[in-house]
Amino acid sequence: MPSLKQQYQEYLFQRIENHKNSLPRDELLLLGDEAAGELHSEESQFVLTEVLMAETVDRHISKRLGLPSYKKWRKNFSEVRAAQRAPVHWGISSTNPIVHLLPRLEPEDQVLAIGGGVQAEVCLLAAYDTTITFIDGDIASVDQLETRMAGESLSSRFHSYVASLGTWMPPFETAASLVVIDGGTLAHLSTGGRHSLLQQARDVTGCGGVHVILPGDGGATPEAYVSHYPDWDREWTPGDNGTGKTRSMGVILVPPEEQNDIPQQEMPLASSSG
């Protein structure tokens, strides 16, 4: 896990880069001219290099944004992170299946998240120090989440990709422990694309891995996709009364051979509907 110093440097980097990206080209060039003028005016014999110029520009931006010193940032970090680990901080209900799984998470667990409708859950999982790979076919969705993660200082173990869902999956050096899928995204794929995507997601899942299908922003019905997991079992979650009369909060799916690894108090199961 990155040290606090490393997380602080990542925080500075993200804030500075986001500010650069928000500036028009003329203003960026002006910043460069100011940095060059400052360096030329110094009595030291520094050679004017691109690295030195970049560092000077970054220092100017940091001052402009009023970014905190490491000491001040560290003082606030614990309080901020504690707030980020509360589901309500992200507008997530206590009956969301992700909340049910939080006690099982370990720092640096590999998480695959698919679709723009699970952005809030991605932020919550990042606050628990997991390593997250997020993919979506919509570049606006990916950009939005990247900005949100940077603003919350949660980007140190976050990777995002714009992908043609069902045809490409990013490489994983470590198998995924948790896969979170937006049911709304699945609903917009062709039958073949949906089948291919879920197969790819299973292929990158490690032994004992868990899949969660959520309604997403579109209010899709996660149960509609359980049939893609014929040899997996559906795990009980809070708020699941088995009647289908209330709006589904999502489903948790686990490979049957891994059931014995789940603590008994967490595993009253309902059979998958196929």
C-alpha cells in the first residue's frame, strides 16, 4: 500500500494536472513564460531544462490553488478517509450488496468495475484501499469518474479504460477478488456482447472471487442476468426477501465450490434462478 507521503504526492499531482487540463492553451503558455522568467532571474547556474520548467510551473499552480503542505494534509487525511468509508457519503443505501461485502475486503484487493452506473460504489471501494480497474464504453462516463476520483484523492490505485465492452478486457496481473457490474450497461448490450463480457469478467476472477450485479442508474433488474451464471450460486443479501415485490438492490454471485470459504453467518443462500 502506498505510504502517506506517496498518497500526498499523488494528491498534489492530480490537483495540478486537473488544473492544467482546465486551462486554455494561451494561459498555459503564459505560465511557462512566467516560469522561464523566474528561472532566468535566479543567480544560480541551473541549466534551463524541461524538467526544471515543469517543476516551476507546478509550483506556481500549487501556490495559485492554495494546496496544503504535507503536515496540514496529513492532519486532515484520517478524518476525510473515515467519512469516505461511510456508504452514506456516496449516497449508497445500507442494503446495497457492496455494503454487505465491505467486511470481507482486504487492502489492495483487485476490483473490476464495469459500467457508469456503479460510480458511487467505485468511490466507496477505493476508500477501502482496493485496487480498482474501471471500464466503460462511454468516454464521458470514464472522464467523469476520473475527475471525481481525483477530487476525492482516491486515484492512487485507480485505473480506467474506455473499452468496447464484450470485445476487449484490460490485462490483469492479479486476478480480481470482486467484480461489480452495472445492470443498466448490460441491458444496452447485444445478447452476444453481454454473454462475452460476463464470460471475460469470470475469466479474470480469482479463486473465491465474487460478482455483484447492481441496478445502476437505469434501474435495471439484476436478476435478469443470473442465467449467465448457471454454475454459480446466488448469495443472500440484506433486503432480499425472495418475493420479487420490491425493487432489487442487486445480486451477489459466487462459484459453488467456494461456498465453504464463506463464514456461516454470511451465507444463507437462495438458489440461482438459472
